[in-house]
Amino acid sequence: MVFTDEGLRVALLRRCRKLKIEPPGRVERIAGAGRARFEREFCLHVLNRLSADSARALWELATGEDGLL
């Protein structure tokens, strides 16, 4: 399943209907917060599985002179 912004919005609204509750007014904000939490936890999970040397090399790649960050 691909988690697009629209897909997250639809899933949230579907869940509200299933629970028979009124959907919140800020669906996009809630979906964005959920996506950010998932991405943060996913990155931490991957980072914790890397060796110290691999994590350091990845950090240097991302923050170096020509880095991504």
C-alpha cells in the first residue's frame, strides 16, 4: 500500500466512520503528524541496526561539504 497524503486522509476518515465518531477538522494536520512520526521511528530503527562505522559514514555523507543536509 502506498501512503500518499490522499491515502492517509481517506484512511483516517474511514477509521472515523468505523468507530462512528465525527472526523476531526484538521485531517491534513493529523495525517502529516502521523507521517512525521512514522518517518522518525523508521529512521531510528534503521540507524540502530547499522554498525557504528556505517552510521558515521552515512552521517558524513549527509552532512559533508557536498552532503545532502
